[in-house]
Amino acid sequence: MPFRRAATLFAVAAAWAFQALAGSPGVAAPAVAGDGTTNTAVVFAYDRFGEDQTPSISIRIDQFEAHLDELQDGDYQVLPLPRILEALRSGAPLPDRTVAITIDEASGSAFREAWPRLKAARLPFTLFVATDAIDRGSPAHMSWAEVRQLAAAGVTLGGLGASTQSLVSRPAEEVKAELRRMADRLQAETGQRPTLFAYPQGEVSSALRTIVTEQGFAAAFGQQSGVLHPQADRATLPRFVMNESFGSVDRFRLAANALPLPVTDLTPDDPLLTVNPPSIGFTVSDEIGDIARLACFAAGQGRTALERVTEDRVEVRIRDPFPPGRTRVNCTLPAPEGRWRWLGMQFVVPE
């Protein structure tokens, strides 16, 4: 990687992680084989396109086009998400800098703006569909005919719940009923029953994770930043969220070059917090090596204090309670060639 690009990535990573909005703790990257293969992949999450009235979930068109240019001009391999997941399951190698694209909700702007550009670029993607709005004929969403058009063109379909509302605080039977309704509607309209799932708003709890697994979904995705690797929990896989506020091409490039930070014994194990501030700790994989430059950042609080309990066990000291709603803690670790290792955690603080 040229020195100028490496220096740019270093600066962007530091700023991004400090803002604690889209980064995640990084770890030393797995070794790249001599043939340029690894066993990791980065997944990007988009929602709406060119809808300036909703910048928190929308990306500007010029930003999205810059992302596609980067993927086409850079040293990346954009693969279908099911192919990536199968490679991670089987142990098959993936090309270095493997990337997957996902779009949540099935908005009308995704069909009008994203689909023609992705089709022209010949880039595969996964569409996580929220079925209720389509059934209502919402003008802000695709029609079933448009969803079928994408499916016929080879777009992978997944589920996002029937609505786009959080499932975390709802009764278990209600959640199960919604997931069944969503899957039934997708199958009825497209002939495909979804095996992939995205948590609405990225909100997940241990109980919800169990329900989603029991409903037969092979993999489920949140909105915490991070990189897929073989040891990652397939019921809470990470994605880098792209929106208008954090959609610069430098930030995109930083994420596309990210490497995983594999950890075990992560506490708390339930993202739905019962203790606030949480007592966060994790053990870093032995393959990572030196973690002296590991840094963690909490939303609204900046850089946190870290305590190394053992050589590879880290505890994150959160200073103040988090406000109700979604919140994040992200950790980063510099890696060779200007790349970064990432570990992201998204928590839900009850009202």
C-alpha cells in the first residue's frame, strides 16, 4: 500500500474511532497466504439512497458512487454474501479484501438509485426485506414486483422482520409470529424462504438471538462494526453501516481494508444492558500478538481507560452511564500496511 494512502487510513481511523460512531475494536489481522487469500470479509450495510431528509439512514448518491468506484478501482473482491458465509463455514479461503454489500428495508430509493448502479457495476448484493410496508403499498418502499425483479436477477433476499421496528423489548411469542409472517410473505411472493436475517436497527439481545436461531436462520447481522471471520458468532455478525454523515470515501476505504479482532469470553454477553455502565471485558485471540496499542472508545465519552488483567485479557472502564437507546463501544488496533483491526459492540439501554 502506498505510504500516502496508509497515512490517510491511519488518520481517518483515529478520528473515526474517537468519534465512536462507526469503528470497532481492531485486532491483529490473520496472516495472508502467499496466494493472496484470507478467511475474513467486510460487510457493508446501506439503507436508503439520496433521501436527504433522513441522513441518519441514507447515503448521498455521490457518496455511494464514490464507494462503487473504490470497489471497482481498488484491490477488492465483492462476493455474494452466501458464498462468503459458506467459505467461512467450510474453511475455504477467501481473497484478501473480500467485501459484501447489503441493503436493509427494500426502500424505493434502493430500487431507483442503488440497483441500477450496482447492476451496471456487476456487483452482487443482499437485500434484507421488511414485508409489512410492501404489503401496505407504501410509496417509500419497493413493490413486490420490484422485489421479484431483483430476485430474478440474482439478488440474495434476506429478512428484516415484517416491520422495521426493534424486536428487542417485545414478547417472545410476538417476535416469533412476526418472523414467521415475514418469512411466509417472502416465500409466497418470491418463492424464496429467507435464511439470512438482519436485526431491525441492529438491536439484539441474548433472548432475541436465541429466537432467531431457533427460527432457522443460518446467519444474522447487527449494525456493530467489525469483520467476519470463522470464529465470529453467526447469530450476531458485524457490518459497517454507511450513511450520509459517515459516508466519505476515506471512511469507506478504511472499513474495506479492516481486519478482525477475534475475542472470546466477551462480557456482558447480553447486548441488552441490565447494568449501566456495563462491565466490558474480553480475551484477545493468541494469534493477535502484541495488543499494547489497543484503544477503545465509548459513544459520547471518547477514549476509555483500559486495564490488562492478564497478558491477553482486557477490561474496558466506562466512566459514565449511557443514556437510553442504542450505544456503541469500539476498539481499534493498528495492523501492517496501514490497516486496522476492529471490534465493535452495540448495546441497548432500556428506557
